[in-house]
Amino acid sequence: MNEKESHRITRTVASTQSEMTEIILPNDTNTLGNLLGGRLMHFIDLTGAMAAYRHTRSHVVTAAMDHIDFIRPVRLGDLLTLKSSVNRAFTSSLEVGVKVWAENTRTGEVVHVASAYLVFVAVDEQGCLLVVPQLLPETPDEIRRHADALRRREHRERERVRQHNERLATAAQDAACQNKA
């Protein structure tokens, strides 16, 4: 850990928790009366950003929606509740987890409908990267999510390198074909 990182402030996972509730209206749905996937992703991004703002106390930009599971459809008239918290803080980026539930307003039944992981990057007004506060996981679940976030980050990095190498190989092959023509 360098000197700059050793002086970083630390925040708890609990201090980042955010919650948002929306009612699903006709403009949010497809022709079957189900919530549009893109609209749900928008709600997830907003709720995730709230947790990231609470942790960084700076501007944040969405760098990736690393994973999303659409578990069940959300119907017209349902109440959608989204809860987010920071899973892990790195140097200038952080992973946020978002869980989504739908409540049938007539029966009161609440079901888990989606989960997602997002990566946000902290930036200043000029778009330059900022160092984010450290994260202190306290509960066993927070500690597990903290460790899982590191594994997901390592997987993203391996995938980024794989894609980069694949693009280089494709470019080399294209260049060789151009030289033959």
C-alpha cells in the first residue's frame, strides 16, 4: 500500500446502502404488460449510482454492468424495490451490487426479480480519476461479497486481455490477407 492509499478514509458497506421504489406504469412496459428490460437496467443503474455516490462523495460514471440476472417478469402496476450497496472499493473504481424485488400491489406478494453487479469509476469535474475511500465489510455476508467482487474483477481483467489479444490476432490476419490481395 502506498502512502496516498494509507491515508484514504474508510467507509462501511452500511453507509453506502441505497434504496429506490418505483411503480410500474404503462410507459414502462412492453405489449405483454411486462417491465421493459432496458427500463429495469436504467433503474438498476440509478440505484447503483446512489450507493457509489454515498461511498465516493464524488462524481461517478458507470464503467460496466458486469452481470445481470432477469429472474422473473415484473408486471404493470407492481411496486419495484431496488436495494444497492458497495461490494468492494478498488483504487478509483468500485463494484456495487443491486437486488430487485417486485410487489404485487393487490396480493402483497413480494418476489426477487433481478440482481446485477455494476462497476463505477470516481471522477472529478474534468473527468480525471479520483482515489476512492476504502470499504470496510463488517458482516459475514459483506465479507463474502467483498471477496466475490475481487474474483469478478480478476475475471473482467482476464476477459479484457483475451479480447485485446483476439483483436490483435484478427487485425494481423486482416493485414496478411490485405498483403496477399
